[in-house]
Amino acid sequence: MKAIILIGGLGTRLRPLTCNIPKPLLPVMNKPFLLYQIELLKKHGIKDIILCMAYLPKAFKHFLGDGSRFGVKIVYAIEDVPLGTGGAIKNAEKYIDSPVLIFNGDVLTDVNLTELIKFHKGKKSKATITLVRVHDPSHYGLVETKPDGKILRFLEKPSLNEITCDTINAGVYIFNPEIFSEIPGGAVYSVERGLFPKLLEKKTPFYSYIYSGYWIDIGTTHKYLKVHKDMMSLMKKDIIGEKSKVAAGVEITGRLILGSRSFIGSSSRVSGCVCIGNSVKIGRECQLFDCIILDGSEIGDCCKIEKSLVGRNCVLEDNVQLNSGCAIGDETIVRRYSKI
């Protein structure tokens, strides 16, 4: 089986971090997010991958090449303009001659793809979508199903008295080749709003696979911080990269990832889950709490960074304070004593 990964979006909800780098290449625990999806596919024996993209395609080609470096084969389906989920999938049709697994490019999950494929074949389904359960269904579009998984209807952010289930679209699908004929070519088109209701209307065999493990959409700055906290909370020890140093007197009460050639100055405090990239310099007496600092940035003395994101090659001068919810774009300079 082949796989399609949809990575054509602009990543606007993660700006300013995505102004210069596409969202799927943003690091999660200092590893490009897209590699987690590629590794999951490889784990289940899927090594032929089509990347559907529109935004900054050269960045993907430069990093991934033909995929051989990562043990997979990658081809690219590039859109001149973003075509939406359906348009992007249609644009990859020329590479598809058998059932294909499809991933939204901002979903991190450990779903058992082998079981998903088995379910799809066992139901003789033409299209299968993965669903996950949520605690508060009022914030999502819901998918109502029969006990055997057959999809009944889609409810777009229902009111409280309309809620009949707690399952939402998880952004992982399997389509048989004939499904592609239901998608218009060369047009902006959504599988969620266009294709899926159409399949129900035509009574196409259309099933859902409910997954109960880890799943998160990293598409916002809040979720980007959360996925780090989720994953780092499982770490048994801190990770210190090659040629990196933590100075004497640094207090670490949470979990720390420190990339290669990075430094944390004396008497600094690290708490919560703190992920620091490569070639980063942290000054003396800094306070870091639940934050992410990307490659090449320099943090001056006596800075405080709390529940915030710092992009690549930024400079925070001495005594800067970033309060909860800040996101600083690449190459930003924040002058001394600034509070944001």
C-alpha cells in the first residue's frame, strides 16, 4: 500500500513560526514533525509515499530528497495554488493504482495502521476514516456511526442539544482508487465538506475506524506546546546533545531536551518541559518554564520565558520577559527589559 501525506497548508494558525518554514518541518523534540509520520508508515511496512504540497515545496525537497536517506521512496505532487484536502488528493491520482492510506499533515498519532487496513478490507469499504473520541464534543464537527462502524452522518459543530456522539474525524483515511473519480480535478475542494457527504448520499460503502490511543493536531501554538509536554512527560531522563553544556548551579526540576552545541548559563532554572534546539545560548540566571526555543537563538542574562515559543536565530537581550502564550518569529530581536 502507498500513502499520501497532505502538507499543502500555509500553517497560518502557527504563525509566526511558519512564515519561513512549513508546519510539517517544524521540530517536535528537535526532530522535524513529518518524520514521525514517515516513521509510523515504515513501522507498518508502507514505504511508498506521495507528498501533496503547495507551500514552500523546495524546503521539503531539500530536506527529504527522494526519501532514500530515511528508508522510504518519496514522490511529490505539487499544487500551483493550494487546492484543499480534496484537490490535493486528486492531484496525486496519477500515482495511485490500489487502495491508499491518507494522512493530514498536522496529525501526530500512533494509530495501528495494520489494524486499520485490515478493518478496511474486512468491511469491503470503499472509503474508511479514522475517528477519535473527545471529552467536549461541542467544539468539533462530529461523525455519527452505527455500531458496526458504518457512517450515518456528519454534524458540523452541533449545539448541546444536537450532540449524539463524541467521535471526530482524526485525519487518517483509506481510499480505494475509484473514490478519486468522485473528486473534481483542478479545483479547490474539501473531502470533509464535499466528498464525504457525497459518499453518504450515493450510499457508497463508507466506514469508520475508532481509535482510542494518542492523537493530536499540532496546528496551533497551544497544541504545539502541548505535544512537547505530552511526549516529554514520558521521558525517563533529560536529553543533552553533543557538545552541549549545562553550567554549574543550573536547577532542573522538570524535563529538559538540549540540542547539540547549546549552552545554559549558571544559576538558571528549568521547570516544566523545556525543549531547546541546536546552537542555542541561554544566559545566566534565566527562568525557563514549559517553553520551546528553536535553533540558533540567543537568550541574554536574567530572562524569563514561560509557556512560550521562540523561533530560529532570535535574540532576546538581557532581562526580557515572555509571558504565557507568546510566539516569537524567526530572527526577531527583543530589546532588553522588554515584557511581552
